Amino acid sequence: MSAASLPRIAPGMRLQWEPAQQAHVLLYPEGMVKLNRSAGEILSRCDGATPLPAIVASLEQAFAAQGLAPQVEDFLAIARRQGWVVDA
């Protein structure tokens, strides 16, 4: 995934907060994926308009952390293989 990537939730998928599960979930026609907090935080920033470096910066600021780029990129690569995200 390049710095110019503009990841967004894939067509046919919907990310939402599920109060009953106390977690973000990714809904799709065949079912649902319950996301851990990190995955929910990353995917909630994938709006198709925000470049990857800005997503990483937002996460680093939100969690007072540095050096999150490799983990975010790894997760988004998995999410892409699963068909959860695409580039805008």
C-alpha cells in the first residue's frame, strides 16, 4: 500500500458500532465480522478521502503512540485480501 493510497470500506460492506457487542462490526450480505478495537479504529478512518499517512498520524495522535505505520499497513493489507477495503 503506497503513501498515496486512499483506503475505503469496500462496496457492499458497512462499518458500524454495535452497542450489543460493544465493538465495531463490518456488515456484508453474507454475515458480519466483529472487529477488535484496533481494527475498528483503523477502518473507521478509511473514508476514501484520507491518505494512508494521515490515517496513521490520526491513530498515533489518538493513542499517543509513534511508529504505527507498519502495523496499520499490515492490517490494511489483510483487510484488502479479505475484500474489506479498496482504494478510492
